[in-house]
Amino acid sequence: MIVGRKLKGERKMCLTFREHELYTLVLCGNDNPQICAKMDLTIGTVRTMLQTVYKHLGYKNKNDLLVGHLDKALVQEQINIMMSQQDDVHENFG
């Protein structure tokens, strides 16, 4: 995940450090009150930050974010398995 800030006049395409921290806490299974405690934020701030994260990453809500993340992880795992199998074939016949 890219972390950064937008430049003046530039469309924001990456997360700030705090947004990335929140994103990571969500992926680790923390609910909003847990995130509040860990980041020392109010529930309203967490909700606002979550909406910002969803918008920047193209998700509608927390479930969408989690499913999207899992889908990407499963696809990457399948790619890794296929690449490993290709390497095994090349070693056996190459």
C-alpha cells in the first residue's frame, strides 16, 4: 500500500500514514471502538476516516474492503502457486 499526501491540485490516490494505520487495523479485525482506543480517536473521526479510506481505495463499506482485500490475496496466492509449479516443470524437464 502506498502512503502519501496529495500535492496541491493533484487528485489523491494514496493514503496518509494515519489512514494506512486505520486500514491495517480494519484488516486485522478490529472494530470501530477498538480502532478508537488504539489510535486515540473519537468514534466520529474513525467513521470519517473510514469513509475517506473507502473512497480512495474504491470500496463502499468495511465488508466490501475486506472482501476486496481477500480477493486480491487469493488471486496473488494462486499466481504464486502457478509460478511455483512452472518452476518445478522447468527444473524437471529443463
